Amino acid sequence: MALNARELVLFLNSSRGERGFERVERAVGQINRYAEIVRSVSYQTRALAGAAESHAREREAGQLQREINNFLDQTRVWVQFGPSGRWRWMARSVSQSRGPSRSFSTGASLVLDAVVEGYIRLIRRCPACRAWFAIRRPWQKFCLDECREKHFRKSSEGKARRARYMRGYRARLKRLAENLRLAAQKRKKR
Ligand SMILES: [Zn+2]
């Protein structure tokens, strides 16, 4: 894991519901979503994805791009090369502010560092427990195996419930059709 990925993950997971903090979290979520769209476009060809869907995605990507750039416009950071002979560009916060805007400037400099060094692509949010984490493998979706299992157990339980419901539904339809047929027969006999 990149050196500061851990710091960014810690920051994101320490939500205290502050406005500055939430702006940072939202921006990381938007960068994430943008990356997801880009991945889905490169995996499926446009023809396969269908024109309407790809238009919707393009619109969403455009909106995300504007919002991400708004966030970047509000950040005040400087970039440093180093430290000591290592090939590393490092983003640091310019703001010395205390108080409410402090979490924004801290978070923004961590995000900028992740952007400059490229590890922003590794930062994801677990769909099961909503915790932020850094992926260790490119296909990793959940923070822990536990979360992945929980997620699939839940979805397979859901599927089983739906299947049970559909079986009952089809049986009710069949009974209804049978009753209608019997009623029609009775009418004919009369
Ligand atoms: Zn999780």
C-alpha cells in the first residue's frame, strides 16, 4: 500500500459529520464513481452497452467531472518533490487554519497527494460495511472476505425468497385458471 493511502483511509473513516470533512468524502466518492464509469466503458464496447445507457453515463461523467474540478478549485496545496532522493511528489496543505475548515484542508491535501501519486485509484468504499479501504488486488470490491461473504449470503437469501414467492405466485395463477375453466364448464352444462 502506498505510504499515505493508510492516512487517507484513516481520515475518511473518522467521519465526524463536519461539513469540511463531508466535502472531502463526497469528492473521493465522486472520483471513485468516475473511475467506475471509465472501467465499465472500457470493459463493454459502446455497442454492447446500448446507446441510451452510454448517453446517461456520459452525462453522469460530465457532471462528476465538473464537481470534482469544483472540489479541486477549492483546495489550497503545494506540491513538493522528495523527500530525500526518492521519486515522489508530495502534496501538502497550505492552509494553517484551525477550526471547522481544518478537516477540509487536511483531507484535501491527502486527496491531492493520492491524485498526484496515483493511489487514489486504490481507495474504495466497501459496499457491505461502508468503510473506506485501499484495495490490495485490482478486482477487490469488499474490505474483508467477511464482508464479501455477508454480501453474497444476503443476496442469495434474497434470491431464494424471490424464488419462493414466484413459485407461490405461479401456483395461485394456475389455481385461478383452473377455477375459471371449471366455472366455464359449469355454465356450458347449464
Ligand atoms: Zn466491509
